[in-house]
Amino acid sequence: VHGDRLIGLLSFMLFARSASFNKFLVSLRSFSSSAKRLHSPTLQMSNPNLKNGDKVNQLRILMEKAGVHAYFIPTADAHQSEYVAECDKRRAFISEFTGSAGTAVVLASSVSATNKLWTDGRYFLQATQQLEPSTWELMKQGTPGTPSIEEFLVRSLPPGSAVGVDPTLLSVSQFKVMASSFKDKLRLELVSQNLVDLVWANERSANPNAPLILLSNDYTGKTTATKIEEIRAVMNTKGCNTLFVTALDEVAWLLNLRGADIPFNPVFISYAVLTLDKLYLYIDGAKITPEVTKHLGSDVEVRSYKAIFNDWKEGSVLHSTLGPSSRAWIDPARCNVAIYAKLPSNSVFEGESPIQLMKAIKNQVELEGIRNSHIRDAAAMCCFLEWLEGQMGRLAKGLATEFPLDECSVSDKLESFRKQQKDFVGLSFETISGVGSNGAIIHYKPEPETCAKLSVDKMYLCDSGAQFKDGTTDITRTMHYGQPSDFEKECYTRVLKGHIDLALAVFPPSTTGFHLDILARNPLNEIGLNYNHGTGHGVGAFLNVHEGPHGISYHARSPSVLTTFLQPGMVVTNEPGYYHDGGFGIRIENVMSVVPANTPHRFGNQTFLTFDTITLVPIQTSLIQLGLLTDREIEWLNQYHKLCADRVGPLLATTNEAAYHWLLKNTAPISRK
């Protein structure tokens, strides 16, 4: 996940040759016949009023029955998804920490009274607020002195102790890092019945079963048949006759289908297996309507979701693909250990799925759809910002507002404007609507019972996005409707400078986002400030708002961000920020595409690259200290605002006259005079 993951993978290469690792593999290959299954009737009914400590105590009872001294609870589901369905939010259930990233480790009471939760800098404040200190200790991942999960377990557990984990939730990469770290010191116990589910029992949500959405070539720009042909060509270069497609967004992209099984992510619970002559789709059969069957065509065979764990047995449909000369391709970062355990070790090729890069490089139809969706999204944002400015003006004068203005009510108002736009499907993530100190919580989620009221004396940060049939949006704007302090204005201006400097970057084709990240941080770094998250992530085309393998970050959460070159057609966010604990939060975020740069020279006969900003919403200028901006930065901002007016103005002129005039006013050129 961080640098220690890379070190762990390197040490694994040496460890893989040892006798100890051979024992791990033998244990893994025999998993399907020997994995522990627990059934505890007394724990099948969960009390909905259970306190956190009670849930942990029930889990510890099950751990003792399973013979494990620590239990590993990741955020991910069986597909290693970043965001998961309600029924898969096991880590949130057991710890009550609701951030989208983190790993909980519950320890036997004989080992420690408190359990541990690892998460990254985006969630330090949120985790501190949500974790019960008598039951949980926050482990600040990536900070000096904080051990990795594996290091902590090796140090804390007696030699020979067992660490339990659900193999469907553990990726092959994670398994290998843990195996390398544990060696002969600890045992990794693969427990097939998820212990958290036993505690959760009847209170756990049902498995999602939302209908599928069919996408035509007008939206995708490429048929499934063409995609399959291109993937098989890549498979041939690796000598593979089978590809496991285990990530949900990859299955959706491949089949030109979308779903709604995971909130805000238009994916559906499924696996796919591609051979040289067939595509097998593993999915709940209830989703397969006659329309879906026609869309899939005769070359796709639909199988039940759980059949993937049995289709490798002798006589089953895929057994013949795993012969002595066969080779199955799995992505170790996205394939779970339960599937991996079914495959003969001598017939597996491990490498990043070829779909990752294909999906990341958008075709011209996808790019056009993304640009069009951002125009409509910008129109909705302008309607919202015009309305909000008017309401805050009334608030400042002590006049009545349309309704009480709080973090939730204004977020709902923004969604109502988006719903008016063509091809709107839903939000692309839960809106981050933070006033004052709440804005300093990087992934803050307002709750109706506790959300703060807006104030003309405080910063307001709004990070939001939408799913349209032709694109996915993600935008952050930070506003102040009163008299900001000089420090707030300086921080805002330096965040803006970093945003502009990254947007203006021109770079050679062999450049990763890791190389560019410092451009966005440097204006803050100059005065000893920084932000504790990456600067940019990939964005899907009516798919997940967070998409790899590329990104812009100094501490890549996935090693692929360190190694994936930015290429034309990729879409990525530009979102530097600054978060003053207990005070305010600032973030300015636009979506950009990677495009060829128009340079007067071509060193090494290379076409250099730059960014084209796709998001088209004005940036508040009253927060800017103009003296900190260079002439070039002022020129960029004026050109950007002209682009906003030119592209979004025609739509607003015919749909919302007030928002149209607001757009013109807020895109007027600025100067030092």
C-alpha cells in the first residue's frame, strides 16, 4: 500500500524460495478441503443495540473457537473494491469507523485489551472521532514510528500464533506480504466462514440485487467483441489462455454494462473469466433479463456467482483450460486468495490485469461524453453556487433563508440541481460538505443529527460529483462569504497556485504522477505546509470515481501509480488542499485529461504531454491574495474562467437566467490593478 508494501514484495521474492513459504503454499492449496467452518447458534442473532465493545467481545469468542489470536478485517469485498456494498461493510460494523479506507485487527484479550485500526492521513481526524478509545487504538498509517500491520503482529503475538482471515477478502498480494512477514513466526489461518458476519447475523443487509444498465456504442465507443479481441491479443503475448476478471469495474467496462450494487459506483457483483473461445460471466441469474441476454450475445455464458469456486473441478466447464500447457492470468492485487487456492500453482501467471490500462485510456467517444457531462454538471454547480451566494447574503443580513442552511440541507440542494440534468444517474460519491473545522476532515461525512450550520464567518468546502450515462464528475470548491483572515487567504492562494502549476505542466511521455505531485505541493511547502493525501486519481467513464492504475501522488497507495506512465486519453483529478485542524479546510479540484502538448521542439522525437482541464466551474476570486500569483498564473485563471463562460454559458442562458448572470460575473478577468 505504501513503501513498506514494496519492500515487502521484494523480500517476498527471496522468501518464496524458502521451505517456509512452501508450507504456506501447501496450506493454501489444501484450503478448500480443510478451511475451518464455524457455526455458533448462540451468535447468529445480533442485538441491534450492541455497543462496540460487545461486538468485539462476541468476535473474540468466535476467534477462540477458531483457534486464532488475531483477526484481520479489511475494508475490501471479495473483489478488492475500494467502496463496498452495505452487506460488506464489516470493518465499519465492528469498529464503527466509517471511512472508505482502513484495516481493523481484533486481538485476543490475552494479547491486548485494545484492538488496532490502520488508516491513512485522509481519515486521521475522522477515525479519532469515531473510534471508541477503550476498545480501539488508531494506527496512523504512513507516519514515522507506526509499524505496518504485519510488523505489529509479529512483534505482538507469541511465536506460533494464528492470524485469522476470510480468504475471499484477502488479495493474493496481501497474502504474499503477510506470508513473507510471518515466515516461521506466525500462522496465517484461512477461515472460510467470516467471523464478523456471525456477529452481525440478522442485522446484516441482504446481498444487493440492482438491475443492470445496458450501454450502447454511443456511450462506450467500442463493442464488447472488439474489447475481447484486443484483450486476447495481449493474453497471447503472455502465453495465457485464460484471464480472471475479478474487479467489478473491469467486468462492467468489458461487457458495456453498469449496475447499482455498490452505492455511487455503477457496478454489479460478478466475476468474468475470459478464455480463447468463450467468456464466462459469474453473476446472480436474477439480473439476466431477456434484454441483457440479447446484449451479451451467444459468446457469453452466464454462470451462477458462486460457481467460480467449483468450475475448476474435473468435468466442470473450465477444467480443460488448466491443463499442463495452459496458463491462467490473475491480477494479484485484485484476485482473492479463495480463487487463487483453486488454481494449480504451475499454471498461474501473475500480473496487472490488461483491462486496467485499456479502461484508463479513454477512446474519443468516451472523452467527448466526459466533456459533455462536465458541461451539464458545471451548469448544476453554477445554479447551486448562485443560489447559495444569495442565501448566504440573506443570512448575513439577518433575513430568512429558503430553509435552515446546514451541511446536509445545502448538499441536498446541490443534488436537486444535478437531478435536473440530462442523463443524470446518481451521485458519484457521498458529498463532502464541511463548514469550518469540519472541512479539515478530508473525507468528512455530514450527518443530519449533528451537521453544522453554514456561517458567513467560516470557510465552506464542498466536494461532490455525479454519475451521468456519458461520464463521471468530481469537483471541489471552497468558499467564504464573509471576511476571511489573511492566513485563510494565503493558504487558499497557495493551494490555487499549486493547482495552476500542475495544470500547466508539460512533461515527457515517460512521466508518472509521482514525478508531478511536487508541483502541486511546492507553494504550500515553501511556508512549511502540506496536505496528507494524493494530488490526483483516475476517473472512470460512467464508472468508479476512483480509477487506476494511474494517479498523481507522492505516497502511492498502489504501486502501479509509481510505475504507470501518464498517457493521452487518461483522465485524472487535480486536487491540492490544506487542512488546518480545528479551523478550516481548503481544496480546489478539477478533472483533467492527458493530451499532447504543442511544443516548438521534440527532444528525442518525442511528443510531450500536458493537461486539458475538463471541469468548468468558476473558482472564487475573493479569497485570492493577488500579490502571491505570478502573471502566468493570473493569465491561466482568466483563460480558464473564459472557457467556463464560453462552454457553460449557452446552456445556462436557456435554463437558468440568474445562474447565467452569476457565471458571467464570476468569470470576469482579474488583474493587479
